[in-house]
Amino acid sequence: MLISKFPANIQPRAAQIELIEQIEKAFEEYDFVICSAPTGTGKSFLSKTLANASRDIDPDFIDDVTTFKAFRQDYEEVWPDQGAAVLTITKALQDQYTSLFDDCESLKGKSNYMCAVDTNCDVEVAPCLYLPKLKKECWSQHKCPYYEQRNKALTNKFSAYSYDMFFALPSGLKQKEYLICDEASEIEDQLVKHFTLSITSRTLKFLDIKTKLPNVTNYNTFFKWLTDLDSLMSDLVVELKNTISSNKKTEKDITKYKALTRLNDKVKLIIESWNTCKYVITKKDDNITVTPLYISTLSSKIFKYGKKILLMSATIIDPQNFAKTLGIEKYKFIETKSPFSADKSPIYISSKYKLNYKSLQENLPKVANLIQQICDEHGDEKGVIHTHTGYITEFLKNKLSGNRFQYRYEEINNEKLIQEHIVADYPSVLVSPSITHGVDLKDDLARFQIIVKLPYMPLGDERIKTLFEEDSNWYTNKMLSNLVQACGRGVRSQDDWCITYILDGGASNVIQRSKTKLPKFFVDRVQ
């Protein structure tokens, strides 16, 4: 039984036993299980249970990887599904898995590891890029921190990766018996981001690419330009690699090399998927953007590496539409109850002022006054304000009074902003458009939170506009998913509590209309 593989020395709760039994039964018939599991369900322990139940890693596979035999060009060994991998959207969530489980390995991008030969640079631009013999030497001596950690992750029974890192792993070495997609509601956005290409004339000039952006976005004409660009960049990569292998290299050369190889890899990715994926091509001013319209054919870039796929999220909205978007035809949907009391996390909605495209300018000053009042009422408590846009963040910065507000701005990322909030010895309030996912504001870090505006995606984006016109339910579902995520940042345990205020007057109607597809634990919180 699967429950027998629950992490040792930890007593599973009754709800966890029931959920694991449901998933075990579902996997007997389905390869895909979609699980709506709110915060506190114990998704991390569920992932570890599947990892414990997975097939042990073949000793010969471990030997081939750790001796680097598996990375030779002529390597053709095909391995069965073995072990488990959990995919996350942030490094913080990777760290959460490794902190919970000593036997979980995590791998991050090359820029997170410093070169053992030249400690002044990270592995992404290490000397082995232009000195193949040096790479072989480092491999044989097992001294490169990135490649050693990669091998540990590949050969471990349970490993945690970001979606981007999983994309980058060698294709023949990442087949898993169980592939667990954490924060699965974000898979669509992860795939769109991974397969989106953006190029400006300024970039082409900086990289010394002797071509101009095409004046037209005709599908076939653009593809021809893209293939020509790929050829140009491939030649430049070789030239620049030779430059940085000399003693005359500069910091600018290294920066250019990083940017050029990343752009070239992205262009190759788009070219390879061009015939199986429909792309939206937009040209605005000095920028061309290529974005996948549908991701149903691209999802195989993840799913084909798992024998059994578990998609978990606290925000599975409309599972039928969710599965269709990801190209999943046969699946089992499971919704589990929240272990948290709705009374400890009430959601209050103000219907006074709608904040849509037409009314934003008029009503935002009035909403700002409400925000000030709420913050004053919670004067001794830390909190968070979800603004949804940079414009609203800047508006509140100029409108709210008091020194307790910590605003997200271009020069500071969310990690630093949250750290300052954590260490603050006063009732600080985070103000940011982008802390709705993967942020743990437990206990006194957020006793109240304010959602200024419903998080609809911008219809100025050609892809979003096209999909909205085809299916308005998809558009509403994306907003609801983001809304539920934002509302979940402040309550992270059974003893935790936090009050949430939604100040967009359009919220009551859309929540009422969507009750049947919203998670029950969210609906129960609405007062």
C-alpha cells in the first residue's frame, strides 16, 4: 500500500491517509492525477511518499552518470522509469523540499554555482566553455560544484527542480516513475515563458548581429528570418568563445557571451517547435515578440518524462478546462478539504468601487483611502498589499502616508523585499504586484492582506486577447487562480490567522458566478 511509504517517523493525519489512498487508486487507472490540495494538506509529504514508493535508481545508471559516461555523444543506453522528481516554480520552494527531507537533492542553474578553477566567475561562463580538456579534467576530478550537484540530482531517488531547470536536463537521463508538478496551476505560464522569444534592435546591436528586425510579421517570412538569425548567431557564438578563451577577454565579452548563447538557445527552441505549435508574432516599436498561442502540444516537453504524473495545486480552477489547456485527455480529479478553519482566514469584499479599465483612474484614489483606513486599523500588525500592477504600486507610494510601507520597485527584487519585511522590528507592510505565488508569510508576517484589484491578465497582450475572444472562461479562470493564490499567502498553518480584504467592487459578482468551480475551502472563507 502506498501509505506504507509515508515518510518515516511522521504520523500521517487521517486526511492525508485518505488523500494518499485516493491517489493510489486513481493511478491504477490513470496516468494523470490532478489534485486540488490547499495549503496545509501536506503536499511535500505526499511527494516524498511517491518518491519512497518509486523504483530504486539502477546502480549501472548511477555509475554511467557519476563517471560522465552518460554524457558522451555516442551514449545510447535507454533507461526505464525510476525515482521521482518534483517540479516547482521558485528556488524557495526547492529549498523547502531539501530542508524538509535530508535525502532530497536540488539542482539550480549554473549561475548559482561558482567555478572551482576560476573563483571569479560562475559555472555559466567558466573556462571549460572554451577549454574542453579542462571540463574533462574537472569531471574526472569531481570538482565542479554544478556538475557534481547535477549528477547527485539525476541519480537520487527524489530530487527537486524548477521547471526551467528540468527543461535543461539531458533528455535521456530524466525519465521518472513519478513526476510531481507542484503549483501545477502555473504550468501554462511556465511553458509560455519558456517558449517565448523577445528581440529588440538594441539587443541585435549589442550582440553585433548584422541583421535588422523584419518589418512584417507574416508567419512564413518571419520563420525564414528566424532561421537566418539562428545561423548568424551560431557563427558568432564560436567567434565569441574564441575571444573569451584568450587573455584579452573583458567583462563585456563575458556578458555578451551569456546573452548570445541564451538568445541562440531560445531561437533554436522556437524553430524546433514551429511546426507543432502555433505562435503569435507581435511587433511593437523596436521589439518583436514570439509567443505560443496554445501550450497543449508543448506540455509533452514535461509530461513525457514521467510514467505517472501528479499535478498538485491549491488553485485548480475548473479542472476540465485546466486539463484541456494542458492537452490532458484522460485524468482523475481529486479535491481535498483544507485542514484550516475558515473562521481564522475570513475574506471581506468591498463592493463600493469597481476597478476595471474604464473606472480605474476615477476610483483608485477612493480605494487608496480605504487601504489607508484598513492599514491604520491594523496599525500594530504586519501585512501585505497585493497591487497587481506596477502602476497601482506607484500610485499608492505617492498616496499612502506613513513609514511602514515597503514598496516593490525595479531595483529591488521580492526576495530582498520580503527579507527586509521579516527582519523589520516595526509593523511593516509589503506593497507589491508580484508576491501572490510561492511566498510564505506565516504567523506575524501577515495578520492582514489587501487585494487592491482583481488580477485579470492584460488584454493588451495579443495572446491573452486572442484566447479571451475564443474562450472567456479561460480568461476568468486565470484570474480566479491568481486571486485564490493571493488570498492564501497569510495563513500557513492550523494555528495561523489572517484577515483578507478584496477592494475591487467586481469581486462579489464574479465569485458568486464561479462558486461551482472555485475550491470549497476558498468559498467557505468569503463572508
